[in-house]
Amino acid sequence: MSIRVGMVSLGCPKNQVDAEHMLYNLREAGYEIIADAALADVVVVNTCGFIDSAKQEAIETILEFCTLKGEGRIKAVIVTGCLAERYREEIKTEMPEVDAVIGIGSNELLGTVIKKVLSGEGDICTFGDKYSLIIGGRRIISTENYAYLKIAEGCDNCCTYCAIPSIRGRFRSRKMESVIDEAKWLASVGFKEIVLVAQDTTRYGEDIYGKPMLAELMREISKIDGLKWIRTLYAYPERITDELIDVIATEEKCVKYLDIPIQHCDGEVLRRMNRMGDEASLRELVKKLRKRVPGIILRTTLIAGFPGETEEQFERLCEFVKDVKFDRLGCFAYSAEEGTPAADFEDQIDEETKLKRADIIMQEQMLISDELNQNYIGKTIEVVTEGFDRYAECYFGRSAMDAPEIDGKIFFSSPVPRTMGEYVNVFIDDVMDYDLIGSVID
């Protein structure tokens, strides 16, 4: 009887790609992969360790499966991913029920570790060189209708609030031929949307080719038959080149959408974050993007309550958000991550104030989103069908202006049944929070 393995992957799309590689290797090694981890013999929790809320989610998930193990419903729990890489021995010390902890540089050893655990060898901790993490290669895609494509690993930006460089190592790109081959494979197995991801997609190629190559990569991927939407996430504002803007503007398959995590607008706060730019440069970038790519959807993320952020600087951020009117925006309360420079900064802001500031930004963004969404009423939008809501008794999906998992949905009725992955034209007649509502026009 084959050993059943279930995996729960937490955190970002980049971590999800790692999980998909591990699942593929396990299947090739003869393990049975099952979707419901609670029914598995062995559960692998691929963790995120980026901020406190992510760490807490990871710990709760691990303990949940350790409880099932204690009840005899599963045989072993193994922890991988960023939390494992970052905290290593602490996981085994604090959660002795865990059978093995594997760092990102040892992902390829997962199958061997499972065999050792099931043979009675416990307390396994293995941490290979993080730079040996394989970025490309075949995987079991866990998403539907779209697939993430990781084009680089690690990060050199060293933002003072971020632990990613210490967890994932220095920035390293994949060769363009490798990325294009994987994109061709994804298209050949039926994926029409590819989402390019890395810690900093706009740095892609600098370490290999001596210059940024994201624009050229997107042009090459656009030539692949079968693809419909090509989307890019995690574009740093100071590295958005005119060439990249031209590609988004002119390549039909490149969606008119860009994710730009700016984190703040105040120049002094940005300098303390070890980030470039200021309010004037950010405004100029947004102006340029909207002028050269009419109708472009801009998404960003912000941090509220960074150490030393004054009331005046926060008010400036609020005014910036109100004035610029990003189409999509997420704001997070600053999380002091141990081992990062910002965690030792003076003038740390209390938790209540940080949360209140983040909430103020998100309340303002809800008003902006409602205002912007009203402009879609009376228009027809192409939507990819992603599911059926039994309670609302209607279908739902996304348009090119919505990134999977993080942006809103479009709910729609249809006179005939629809299949998942089918593209339909939806006439929008209403708005509900961040979502649009409409009906199919055949």
C-alpha cells in the first residue's frame, strides 16, 4: 500500500511554487498525493515566516495536525518552508510532536525524510545550503485556470523591516531559456494565465545578464501559443523602466495590471525602510503609467506604524492614498521581526496605534474602491469562470484586472451552465464592496 502524503502550503505564491515542486518529487518517488491532508499518513506543512500573523497561522496549523497525530489519525507531521528555515531548532524544542523540520535547501530530501520518519527515526532536522533550492523544474500545479511562474529566488533589497534575505538568501535569477521552457509547458497543459513572481520581479536578469530583463522575458513569453493573460507581481517602483511600461502597453497578452509594493510615500520613512524614492517620484511614476497605459490597474501594499512614523507622516500617507486612488491596495500594521534592523529602531509604535492606522487606510481604500467600481456599471467585462456560489446561486470569476487570490471577484448569473476556466462576457449592473455583480451576455 502506498504512503499517502498531504501538504498544506501557507503564505505567498513563491512558497506555493516550492510546495508544488516537492509534491511532484514525492509523486515521482512513489508516494500518493491526496488533497485532504487530514486523511493522509504524513502531513507536510510548508510554512510562511514573514510576519507575526503568518507565523501564528503556521504554528496553529502545525499544532492542528499534531493533534490529529496524537489521536492516531495521521502518522507524522513534517515542517518545511520559511518558518522552518528561520527558526530551525526552536520548532523541535517548542513543538516536540513534530517529526522532522526541513530547511528550504533540503526540500529535495523530503521523500527520504518521510521514509526515515515512518521507519521510526524521529527528531530529524536537516538544513542544506539555501542556495541549493531548485527554482525551476516540473511540479504538480495546485491552482486552476492560472499558474504561478517563479522567475527568481531570494532578495538583495534588504529592507530594514524584512527577514526574507536572511531566510531565502541573495537574489538569483533563473536563466531566460529555463523560464520560457516552463511557460511553454504550462501553456501546453492548458493554462491560459501565467503570473510571474519573485521577491523583486523588476530585478530579474541583472545578476545573469548585467541588466534588467523582465521586459524582454515578458515579450518572449507573449509569443507562446495558448496563453491569454500574462501578469507580473512584486514590481519595485524605482526599477520600473520605460521598456517594461512599453511591453505592458503594447503586448496584447500582457494584462494592463501592475503590482507595485511602495510601502509608504514619505521620503524619510522610506529611507528608514532602506527603500528609494519619495512622494514626488511615486506620483510621477503613477502619472507616467496611467498616461502610457490607459486603463492600467495599479495595485500596491503599504505599512502603517513603521517605527518613528509621526502623525504628520501618517496623515501624508492618508492624503496620498486619497489623491492617487490606487485600484487595489492592502495596508498592514508594521510587524517587528526579530533579526531585522527595524526591530531595534527606537520610537517603536504601540500595537493599538499601528492597527488603528492600518484600519484607517483600509477604510479609505474601501471608499475609493466603491467609487472606482461604480465606473464599471453598464460595461461589459471578459471574465474567467472560477466557481459556483451555491448560496448566492451564481457563478464567480476574475477579469484581467484582478490578480488571483488577492483581488476582488465578479459574480454573475448565466442562462446556461458554465465550465470552470471558461471565458465569458459579463455585463456589470451592481457593486458589492470590492466585488462586481453582473450577468453573462452571449
